[in-house]
Amino acid sequence: MKSEFLVAIRNIADLLIACDLDSEARWFQERELALGKLQPSSREFQKILKELEHILAGMGSFTDLRLHPKKGSGLTEREAAKRQWDLAQRLGELIQGVRKTKSRVSISKRKGDGS
């Protein structure tokens, strides 16, 4: 699951670079690097997931950006917008999956405590 996060984040950064949004791409690259060093169960990993979740949608978010691909990127604005949506949706699904898994683990631990 962790590798899927890293790929999704890297794909977002690559899309942003293709659209000449290097500083926004760097923000995602920094999170990718940090997540790569952390265990999914750590508080810091969970904190970064929350940051990513907040940056996905809403005013000023990743999905709010108007993407204009650089010449030579091989992308049209329409393709970039579709990829933007698909990547945001994929990363959101991954975050929700981790949250569900974490909830199930917490419930299992609580049930095990009373046995």
C-alpha cells in the first residue's frame, strides 16, 4: 500500500512539473520523500496523509489548479485536467483505505485487550 502512495504522489508531482508548476510539485515531492522513510503506522505518516487529504480538494487545492501543460509535454489541457482528477481521486481512495485499515486494526487491538 505504501508504494502505491508513493507512485500516486510522484505522478501528481510529474503532472505539475509538466504544467510548469514546479513549486507545487516540490511540495508533493517532499511528502513523497518523507513518506518513503516512515512506517505507515507512525504518527508522522498519518500527519502527512492528513496534509495530503486537505490539499486534494477545495479552494486553492490541487484540484482547484488550472493546468496549462508546457509545450513538448505531450499533454493537452483536457488530458492534464483528466489526469489531475484521476490522480486526486486515486490518492483520496488510498488515504481512505489506510484509514479503514487503521480503524480495523484499532478495533482488533481493543477486542484483544478484553480477552
